[in-house]
Amino acid sequence: MAKYAFQGGYTTETWARFIQNPGDRSAPVRRAVEAAGGKLETLYWSFGEDDFLVIIDCPSDIAAAAVAVAVGSSGALRNTRTTKLIEADEMSQILEKAKAVAGAYVPPGAREPVRA
């Protein structure tokens, strides 16, 4: 399974409800992720631009996107983002593939190489 970071903030209305009825959010988040076939790895609270960071394992990009769309459509969140996380050991494979792509790519405004 691949890992994804889901982060964002709560709306002011959500914060007001949360203050009146505080509780642990990990169980509802876990249920949502599991409904898509995934697993909740961790949930962090934060302050600053974002209010939370959730790391999940999901079987596919489609499953992770389904979680993001379903949770985001609740109206309780703001400025949500989902980022697919890449394991450190995958970086060498990425760089090797990037080498081949870089040789084929022509930047905007540059001339196409003459091919023999």
C-alpha cells in the first residue's frame, strides 16, 4: 500500500462545534480510511496554517482520493491537500527514470533537437 499525507484546517464553524463537543477524532478518521480499504497510520494536531496532518496507507490513488473527496465534501474542513508520499528507497528508481525523461524533454521556447 502507498502512503498519503492529508492535511488542512477546520472551518470556524467546525472549531465552534468542536469546542462545545470535544472528542478524539482518530476513530471517525480511522473508519473513513478503512471504508476505502486503507489504514490510518497516525493523526497529528498542529497549529499555524494547518490544524491537522493525517498519514494513511491506501491500496491505490483512487482509494486515497475517495477519502479526500468524501471527507472534504463534509464542509467541516478548509484548505485540504493530499500528498502521495514516496519511500526513500524509491528515490533511486525515480532518478534513473528521470535521467531518461530529461534526455527526451525539450523546454518551452527551446529548439527541438535534429534527429538523424
